Amino acid sequence: MIMVLPFLTGAIAAWLGVAGKRRACLWAWFITFVIFIAWCQYHMTDSLPISL
């Protein structure tokens, strides 16, 4: 569920790129990248609930 937002912003960025709106496309990719960085930090530092 958490990965829906970067997928959505990435899809919007791709659509803007196809539509020829370069500046908006780059901003959408930047926002997607920031979301990925924030959630990678969250997921990489979270403990895994695995019982071995």
C-alpha cells in the first residue's frame, strides 16, 4: 500500500513527459525520488518481524 504513491507520481511524471510538459515532468520525477528516499530510510531501518 505504501508504494502506491510513488507509483502514482511516477505514472504522472511519465504522462507529463509524453504530453511534452518537460518542467512539470521533471518536478514530478523529483517528488517521486524524494518519496523513494524517505520510504527507503523508513524500510531500511525498520526491524523485520521474522521468527526464525
